[in-house]
Amino acid sequence: MTARQPITYDAFVELAAADSAVVGLVLKGSRAHEGMTTEHSDHDLYVVLADGATTSLTRFTGHRTPELDLAILHLDEFRAVGIPGFERYALARARIVLDRLDGGIARILAGKARLDADEAFREAGEWLDAYVNSFYRSVKNDRDGHALAARLDAADSIRFLLELLFALDCRPRPYNKYLEWELARFPLPGWDTGMLLDAADRISGSGDVATQRRLFARVEAVARRAGHAAVLDAWGEDLDLMRPQ
């Protein structure tokens, strides 16, 4: 069998589990999120090899079919995946299929699921500034009659806001597909999930300025308590335009 020939998920897992070079199998994506699997869901599988190990399984490198998408890499490479990067959330909620390291694979995934305090603080400050910037532009564009620009900036602000809120909780932001799934199971402390999602929906869809201002009032209070007053105060009198009128 070659990498060009399709292989089923179950058949590959059996093959990999019998190979001593394989120290871990990690399933990510829809099939790692309970209730999110559809008839279109494939199996996104990381195959983790011992450092320095060789195996004939590398013939499957790049294997991708509607059923099975494989990423084959060594342990040191796996430790670095997603830190930083878009893959971090996928691995934060991944499911372990095989762990031959006495919990070592689980510990690596746990590390990806939590930002350390310094990293979280730094990222939160950056995302806060990006959120305020887009929100401010949205309010100004609405004031000046640029309706489309106002809505686009409002939608951008929600992206940055979600990054901020998850960073404040030392978590990578979920992909949009998994946002409701994540918040239903792991709510953000201090936030009403229904209110937050409703505001995100309303702001992204219409750019409603009153909703944006009410939400900003909550965010400003949270950000100041988290130690990010300097980021906000740098906006000076412009904050008056963003606060509830």
C-alpha cells in the first residue's frame, strides 16, 4: 500500500498502533468535538513518532482523502505545533487515540490548551487595542454616514474581542465553527454566554452602535480589572465616543 492509495481511519490506526515508532495518535477537528460530527467530517489525525525514529509509515505523509487527513511528525515537532499558531485551539480540544508516553501526549495537549500568565497578559493587551481600534472606526464611520464601512469594522471588532476574552481566561480562541460548542461547555468567567453570543450576532450583522457601546462598557471594566488600563487610557478623549451615550 502506498500513500496514494486510500486507507480507512480504522485500518490506519490499527497499523500505527502496531508500530513501535509511533508514540502518539491525536484526533482533532469535528470528530474530537462531541456532537459536531456530520456525514462530511473526516478524521484529522496527528501521528507522533519518537524523536529519531524511522518507520515505513512515512509513506503516508501527505495522505488526504475525504475520510482521513494525516499529519506525521516527530515528538519535538509536535510539541511546537500551534505555539504560536492557528492550530493551537484544534489541539487544545483534541482527543487522544494513543499515548505511549505514560501521559506525555496528554501533558503536551494540556500545555497547548492554557496560555501562561505572561503570554496571556501580553496577548490580551494586543487584542484589546485591536478591538478598540476597530470599534472606534465603526462608531466614527456610522457617525459620518459610511454604513458599509461601519458594519465591516464592527465585524472586525468582534473577532478581536473574542481573542481578547479568551486570552483573559488564558485560553486559545476557538474557531468560529466551535465557538458556541466551546462556550456551552466552558463558559468565559463573568460572562453570560447567551448575552455575549447575541451581542456578537447583532454587531456582526448590523453594526448596531448602541449594542457596541453597551458591550464596550462591560469590556472596559473587565480589561481595567485585568490590569490593562494603560491600553485604554492611551485612547484619551476618544473613549467618550465609544462609551454609552
